[in-house]
Amino acid sequence: MIPAEFDYVKAGSVDEAVAALVAGGEDSKVLGGGQSLLPVLRLRLNSPSVLVDVSGIDELRQVTDEGSSILVGAGVTTHEVMHHALVTAHVPLLSQAAGLVADPAIRHLGTFGGSCTHADPSGDMPSVAAALDAEFVVAGPGGRRTVAASDFFVDFFTTAVGLDEVLVAVRLPKMDGWGSHYEKFHRTAQAWAIVGVAAAVKVEGGAITGAKVALTNMGPTPVRATSVEAALVGGPATVEAIAGASGSAADGTSPTTDTHADAEFRQHLARVLTARAVTKAAGL
Amino acid sequence: MTETVMRTDGAAIGRADRRKEDARLLTGRTNWTDNIQLPGTLYMSCLRSSMAHAKILSIDATAALELDGVVHVFTGKDFPELAGSTCVWPVTDDIKMSTFPAICLDEVKYAGDVVAIVLANDKYVAVDALDLIDVDYEHLDAVVDMEEALKPGSPLVHSEMGTNECYVARMPCGDYEAAKAKADLVVRRRFINQRLIPNTMEPRAVVAAPMGMSDEITIWSATQIPHVLRVLLALLTGIPENNIRVVAPDVGGGFGAKLQINREEVLALVLAKKIGKPIKWTETRSEHMVATHHGRDQIQDIELAVTQDGQILGMKVDLLADMGAYLQIITPGTPLLGMFMYSGIYKMEALDFTCTGVYTTKTPTDAYRGAGRPEATYAIERIVDEAAAELGIEPLEFRKRNWIKHEEFPYTQIAGLTYDTGNYEAATARALELFGYDELRAEQTARRASGDTVQLGIGISTFTEMCGLAPSRTLGALKYVAGGWEHCTIRALPTGKIELVTGTSPHGQGHETAWSQIASDIIGVPVEDIEVVHGDTGRAPYGMDTYGSRSLAVGGQAIKMAGERLVEKARLIAAHQLEASPDDIEFSAGTYSVKGDPEKSTTIQAVAFEAFTAHNLPDGMEPTLSGESTVDPMDFSYPHGTHLAAMEVDTETGMVKLRKYVAVDDCGIQINPMIVEGQVHGGLAQGIAQAMFEGALYDNDGNLLTGSMGDYLLPSAADLPSFITDRTVTPSTTHPLGTKGIGEAGAIASTPAIINGVVDAIRHLGVTDVFMPASPQNVWRAIQTAKNGGAA
Ligand SMILES: Cc1cc2nc3c(=O)[nH]c(=O)nc-3n(C[C@H](O)[C@H](O)[C@H](O)COP(=O)(O)OP(=O)(O)OC[C@H]3O[C@@H](n4cnc5c(N)ncnc54)[C@H](O)[C@@H]3O)c2cc1C
């Protein structure tokens, strides 16, 4: 539980952080809230030579109203995501899911950006971002670029953020008029999701007119349950119809087997929990 | 929730005093072993085998030795004869005893076994160096499954033994075959009491340091057993016992995991002596998961022979008990600590007990909170539910037909133990009242009728256990190589303050408070004037330490005797000073007065000063005032209780929720009801955790899959409901204070209550058992298997 030796740089701005990453080369790593990276270092699963701490960068700590979207800085803590007025008002799915992450101590240190960049398949924030078609603002030596959620999550613990890049912020569309629910299935309060389902639906005149569903821990990256979405849209907002549509939730997923659940059980859970999440999102 | 506060003569016993030790423990102002910083310390780190079973072909430490700050690297070749642990309980005449090397010489036998150790000037360097040691292994097959291990042709853990069978212990009581022949029904189940990893807040830690002014080496260790450890360290290292002082400073939890002699302790001591510098080692949590002994791990084949009208005739118990790779302090004896308890609170004609100890290439097992009794209680309380279900009798009614009635005590049960007192009817009645049993049964019926996704079950556990190991002769008869006595010295200091020296070694239990309360009543000195000295063989030379709910049950008796002896000596001095006959001196609340002349009086504090100056003592009396006692208990004590759990099971996901838990315990007289409450709560959490959350898993190659807390789930307060607890009070008649023991009761009783509740919730779906922990997957599988017509 003792990490190997490393150098530490505290960056004051995004540019400074990028410069430090470039200077540090391949072995440098961004440090956000440290709630995932420090355990990795302590277990000696990784031993970067330089840590570039971005937690002091002002720009990363802002939550901004952009009109039709909310821009959440990568350094905003999970606790702040849970309680920020703009988030609770316009992207309640994110704040509700944030409240189910880990425990209060970890939520006060861990950051939204760190969660997304860590890209743990069992992380809750990535599937919310995937469900809502979030956009990721990434800064590197060549300037800034925007990456769609569908391109951001690449593999287990791997995102589109390059070794010399910093995630600056995440843009989430306002979900005004939508209902949403994050259904997290876990055995103890502070445990990771065995399976999670992020669901947002728009119900108009008793019918579902929009549906966004993403699954946590059903593959190396968040999985959009596109067949469920397609089956829901245009159908009635009833418990039966939702249950029917959710039957395909596990199609095309490739969950792992671990000490908490095997792949078969995860696929079963995905179907049951998708129905539950969508039903709650639809307010039924 | 303590309504009845029982008092004996004085005022302190029975009072819910706040714990004296808590201010320093809760604010972190105490010194844990890892806080001890001595100049010149060398930090020890251990290179642990990543393989479960392998030959060590070569070890190259060149690169590690070149690292700045590394002072030494030692391998098994440096200490080929040194044992790192030992077993004090060879349970049968033909048991196959393993030798546990301090450092493995040519073979590793579990993932976590030590192959080399590093000493460095800096603890970070000590860990860095481990990555630089190159070990060349030759893979050997792992032995993971106990039944496979016993098959001919299985790879062997200890090849020289020719078998993985460590021992077979039998205890036939009565004639089981005859009982079975009379039975209308024989209920059979295989229960798996899974492997658990005891987790204490404070991991293990040790500092060993030569003290310079003599040949003494002091060893501070986060241990439950400083006294026993001293003896064993002397035996294993050859360092004379009188040169070893063991100190257990404040210790952050034990649960049996620190009832051990560990190779890290042996090595620290030997190296401190060899090198002449302080040696320090502190376990990391990851090391703890593989290297501190594990608990439970039994396959239990249980039969219960019953009549149609619900009378238990006999029970057959056939256990496979996983020893792991080596025998440690009481590894083989741990399953046998439950041997006498399989009949629980029930009357029966026969109990046929067999236990086979099996070596596997896994972390050694040993005592874990309850040690043997949780396994026994699980088996009997689960099988009576199963028998009741098969007979169609309400499970509580089935228990009532078979339990020992309160008027039948003292009762000698089938395994030969004599339960002194008990009142199962009273505890059960109180539990039912607190639980709302009938309402919950009605809700259960309604949920079944409506086919609710979430089904409700009620789990019952009417348990008893044995505390206060044990009369020394009994231990001798069981081949245990130590006694069961306990010691106390109470010294009245010249200033009137009291020093109470106990041989028990608390690690969270609150002995300082409770022992002060007992002594306060007996010698009439305020609780705050009593200082309890413990856990240091230099200051408290005699003791048998703390485990098995023994500290109050045995140690409490020694406090009482020592206190009474002190009071009697002081009475003689008081009589002399007051110029009265000792028979005419009354003692009450710390004051000696002459009968009929209360003006003529003196206090125990004043007498203490007189005893110190010795200016005016009775002829022939020795100066100083103290009382001393070493008590060998008359018998075990038998706490009991009734626990009820309301379990909700989501039949779609298998998720289990504990909705309500009622625990009514009978631990006899309570010295401090608040401490009792704390022990009950902690015990419940641990027993419930076995049922719902915890479980060590290995893959087929012998790798521990649950090596972190992400995989090995421990519940926090957020995962447990607020427990509803109460006590009935049936004083023990074999213990002078009327006390029993409460340290393990919660952990013993609660596991079957939870699983009985889970099974009860889904029995109508055809489920008759659920593997522990009752994880969603295990419960869901049980339901699926039953649906598909298989036995669950
Ligand atoms: C006990 C425990 C339980 C947990 N339970 C959950 C849970 O239930 N659900 C859940 O979702 N999470 C859980 N977490 C993870 C937690 O939410 C972490 O905070 C989060 O995953 C990482 O955020 P961080 O800011 O701490 O990132 P860090 O640990 O600092 O970094 C994580 C990774 O992201 C990179 N990184 C961080 N910030 C940036 C950035 N701005 N730009 C580029 N790269 C960056 C780092 O280089 C590193 O690779 C748990 C953690 C613990 C310790």
C-alpha cells in the first residue's frame, strides 16, 4: 500500500498542465481527486514518474449554463455534481447518479472528469454521460477539441484523452421535459455497480417520444441499449410495454464475470433493471 | 435498549458507565504499535509468493541489495530451522502436524507465503526493494477444494505426509444408529460455512527492540495474546523467556485474527536480537487479506433424525474443515471448539460427530469470532428449520417441543456439558414481542398470496454457546497445551489510588471500564481512582489473555477474588488501628467501621497509607496492601438468546434486504449494559456479514480472488438496520459474579437467523438452502435451480 516514488507538479492552468504532461513524457499522469489513481499507485498497478495535479485549476471547477446545455468542469467534485443547482434542475439524472457514487468522503474528493477519464466499466458517471450524448472538451498541445461520448469511451479504463491531454469539461444537454432515473445495483452502500442503468425518457400524451438508455458494467465501456430505445419510442408509456421493450437490454452486451456476478446473471439483471429504470424514469 | 439494570451489592456493577478508554481511542491520541518510533529502526517488508504452490529454484536479491537504504535481504537459507508459527493443539494422537517455516526454504504452499524479507532504513525503500528480488519458481499443482484434496492422486500440500488428511476427530455421544432407526424422518443437508477473512480496523504490526540495559528484548505487537505469545516466542526462537517482554499497546480489534503467533513476530524478534536494532513491520491491508489467518471454511454434512410429531432423536455431524497450508496456533482445534455445541439448546438421544481436517494450498485458517461455535450453531439452527419445514410444523413450535425447559436446569446435554442455567422461554417471549412476529407472519402470507416480487421471510435463531474457556483440566483432557485460568492483582497505592493488574488483554472490549466497575464495588473505591494495567508481560506478568468470550467469565472471577483478599487484609489493619476485633469491623463503600460505633472508622485509602508506612501494623503482618488471585474456572458458562430477522428477498434480482433484527440475549449479570450492547451490535454485524456479504474466494490455481475490499465485501453502518436489542437475565451459577460472556454471542447467533429468513422467504418457490453469502447471484441461482426442478 505504498506507491513507488514519483514527481509531483501542481498545475495552475490548463496550459500549464498540458506543458507539464508534455515535459513529463509518456510516464506522466493527470491527478484529479486521486480517488481512483491513488489506489492504483498504492497497489503498484501503475507507477508513473510524474503526477500533474489539476485539482487547483479554476477553469476545471466551473459549472456553466450554455443555454441548451450545461458545461460541467472536469474538476467539479462528485459531491458538487450531486448538489449543484444547474445540474439538479437541468440534468437530474447526473445529480441522482452522482449521489450513488461511493461514499461521502470519496464524493468530496473524486471529480466528474476523473470518473469519466478513469473509465472504469463499473463507474456510474460514464454511462450517464453516454446515455445523454455528452460532449467532452479535451485540451492538448495542439489546442482544444470536442469528442462525442460515443467516441470518448474506447475500452476498459481507456478513453480518447491522449497521454498529453487534459479533460477540461463535459457538456451535457439540458433534459428539461424528460424524466430520468439511474438504477444502481450493488451489494453495499459504497460498492461499485454490479450493473447500472441510466435511463431518460420523454413521455407525451401517454406515449414515449424519446428514450436514452445506457448500461453500466455490461461491457468494457458504457453500452447504449439502442434496441431498447428503439422499442420504447412510439410505444405506450405502460409498465407492460416497458417490460417488453427491456427484454432486449442485454443483446449485444459482453459483461465480465467477477466475484459479484457472472456474465449470465449480469445479462439477466440488465433486463430486469432496465425495465425498472425506464419505468421510474417514465414516472410510473 | 436496556430496561433492566441488574445490580449486585455495590453501585457500580450494572451501571452504563461511559468507557474510560474511549477518549484516547476515539481521538487517536493513543499509541498503536505502528506509532511507536524508535531511533535506528530498520523496516521489514515481506516478499510473498504470488503462487499457491511452487518449488523455489533460486532467489536473486542482488538488485535489491544495491538499492540505497536496503540493509539486508534474508531468505529461508538464512533461517532454515526457524519456525514462524506453531500449533498448541494436536487434537488427535495421530494428527499430521505441519511445520510452518519463518521463511520458506524450498517450497511455497499458499499465495502469500513468505519467500524473502528485506530490512531497510526507510519503509518506502523496504517496499521498493521487494520488486527487485527475482525468484525463480517451478509450478506445482494447487490443492484448493477439500473433497478433491482427499481423493487418491491429489497433489499433496505436504508431500512427506503422503496425504492431505490432517486428522479425523470423532465424538460419538449416545447411539445415533439406534436413534435413527426409530426416526420417522431423517433430514439431510449439506451446509457450506464459507471461508472468511477477519478484518480489524488496525492491521497487524510489530516492533521488536533490544533495550540495551539488559538482555531484554521488548516486542510490541498488535496482539490479543501477549502472555501466550511470550511463551511461544521463547519456545520457537530459543531466546530465554525471561529476556522477552511482550507489550500489546492499545490494539484496534482482534476477532481471533490476533490470537496467533505470526512469522513476522518471530522474525522481528530474531532479527532485533541478531542485528541489535529495532525492527518494525506493519501489515498493509492487501497483505492482511492473504497473510493473516482466515476463519470458518467447513463443509457440513448434517443429519437430523426426528419423529413425525416433531421430536428430535439424534443428530449426525460430518465435517470437512479446511486447515489451509499449515497448522497455526489452534488451527485444528478451531472446528472442534464447536464439537460440544451441535445439539444447541435441544434435547436428543444421540449426537454423532466427526470432523476431518484437510490441508489445502490456501492461507491457514484459525479462530475467528466464535471459533467453532458459529459453525455448530449454524448447522443446528439451519437443520431444525429444515426439519420443521419437512414435517410441516411451525419452526418456533418445533424448537419449543425440543428445547430444554427452564425448570430442567442444570441440564447435562448429549455432548456431556452441563448447562447451569437458562431460560429459553423468557428470551423467546421477549423477542417475539419486540419483533411483532404475528404481524410479520401475516404480511408474509399476504405477499405470497399476491405474488409480490419482494417476498418476506422470518429467520429464527434460538442459540446457546459456551464461554470462558475453560477449566484447565478439561483443556488438558482435550490435548490443549495450556490452561484456562486467569489472574488479577489489585494494589492499593499509598496515595489511595488503585492499580488493577489483569491478565486479560483487551483490544476494544472496554475492560478498563468494566474491570474498574467490578473492583469499585468490591473495594469501595470510585471507578475513576482505579487504573487498569494490561497487555504488558513486564507490568502484568501473569495472564492467559483475551479470546473466546473469556475475559469477564474467567478474568472477572479473579478480580472479585483479588478484591476480596485485599479487603480482608485491610480489615485486619483497620481492626488493629481502631482497636477492635476484626470480626467487629464492618466494611461498606470503602469504609471500615466498628459495629455499633460508626464514629470509629477509617477508609480503605487510609489503610493503604498505613500499609505503606508500616509504622503500626498488626504483629507479623507484611507491609503493603494488595490482593492477588489466579482463578481456574469451575466450568464454562452458557449465554443464550433468541434472535429474529425479517428478510426481504427480491425474487427477480435475488437481492436480500435485512428489514428488522431483534436480538434478546441472556448473558447473566451485566457489569456494564452499554458495553454489552456494544458487543452485541458488533457481533451481530459480523455474523450478519457472514450471511449476507463476506466470503473468501479462490480460483482453481489457489489465487485469492477476494484480495481487496472491492471484492471482499464488508458492510458498513449504511448497510445494516438499527438493531432492536434487549436482555433477559438468568445469572450463571458457576460464576461468582453471575456473569456469562457476550463477546461472540451476536456473531454466533445471527448467521443462521439471516439465512433461515432468506430461505423462509423463498421456500414456497422450492428453495431449501442458499449458499452464503446470500448474494444476489447466489439467491437468484437458488431460485432458478428450484424452478427448474433441481434441489437448490
Ligand atoms: C472505495 C471507492 C468506491 C468507489 N465507488 C464508486 C462508485 O460506486 N461509482 C463510481 O462511479 N465511482 C466510484 N469510485 C471512484 C470515484 O468516483 C473516483 O473519484 C473517480 O473514479 C475518479 O475521480 P478522481 O477525480 O478521483 O480521479 P483520479 O483518481 O485523480 O484519476 C483517475 C484517472 O483519471 C485521470 N484524470 C483525472 N482527472 C483528469 C483530467 N481532468 N484530465 C485527464 N485525465 C484525468 C487520471 O490520470 C487517472 O487516470 C470509488 C472509489 C473508491 C476509492
